[in-house]
Amino acid sequence: MFRPGKRGQTSLEYVVLLIIVIGSFVAVQNYMKRGIQGRWKSAVDDLGDQYDPRTAITDVRHTLSSTTNTTIITVDQPGGITTQRTDVSSSAERREGQTSVGAY
């Protein structure tokens, strides 16, 4: 059924076919990569303008609050005086404004 020289020829044909298929994948790889990158860029561009810290005009709201409680208690010792003192202080600082960074 098979001739002695045909078996090696068939194996060689499969190897050549495999090399051609692998070569075509390698050749098309750059085009596929560029296509995928192009789709990503298009999707990101559709998101709109992004934040650029070099051209930011920022509203600033700064609030600092602090509360301090101080209690001093002196115990009565024989011949001593009892002192009790409580100080409560609260402060709040608020700043609002606008700042520009690196407008060009």
C-alpha cells in the first residue's frame, strides 16, 4: 500500500505545513498587537478629559478643629489645700480658596 519513500515525504510535508502556520502567526502578531492597542486607546479616549496635575485649578477647603480638655486635681494632704481645675478649649480654623498649579 505505502511505498518506502512516501512515508518520509508525508512527515516532511507535515513539518513544512507546521512551519508555515507558525510563521504566519509570528508575522501577524505585530498587527494583532497594534489592533488591540488601538482599541484600548480608543476606549480610553472615549472616557473624556482626564486629570492633569500640571494644569490643575483646584478649589481648596481646609478645616482644622481641635478640642483640649485639661483637668488638674490636687489631693488634700494633711496641712495641704485641695485644688480642682478644669479647662476646656476649642478652636476651629477654616480656609477656603483656589490654587493654580503649573498652568501653561
